[in-house]
Amino acid sequence: MRPTTTAKTREGTVQRRTVATIANFFFPGLGYLIAGIKQTLAVLWLIGVIGLTIVEFGIRESEPTLYWMMFASVLLMNVAFAVDVYRSLEPATADVA
């Protein structure tokens, strides 16, 4: 039996949601671009992430205590970005009558 168009669409949505979530975790903003939402914000976040990464690697040896604090903060922010794009792409629930 071949999958219906609705099943294909649902599968594509789940894949896009998964890819966008993973992308937003590793590169905050990229997941929004993949999802097609918050595009202006996404570009600004990506630019900010590049700058933050440069700073983070710049202080690793000179300020090891601050590095780990910054690492933990960035990790927490990345989780928040991943959760946000995941929830933003939550599939609509169909009313079953």
C-alpha cells in the first residue's frame, strides 16, 4: 500500500522539524531559516553566534573559569533555541469527530 499524500506531508513535516531542531541547537538561527520562520531574527542570531564563538575560544586559555561559565550559558541558550523551533513547528492536531 502506498502512503497517502497526507502521510507524505506529515513525514516531510516531521523531518523538517527534526532537522530544524538539530540545526538550531548547533547553529542558533539556522533552524529558523530551515523552518522558514523568524528569518530576520535568524540571520541576526547566526551573526551573533559567530561573534560569540570567537570570544568563547579567545578566552579559553586566558580565563578558564569564565570559559566554562560561558560554555554552560551557550549550551543552555542552544537548548532553548532548539526547543523553540521544535515547538514552533508543532503539527496542528486534527479534530476527529
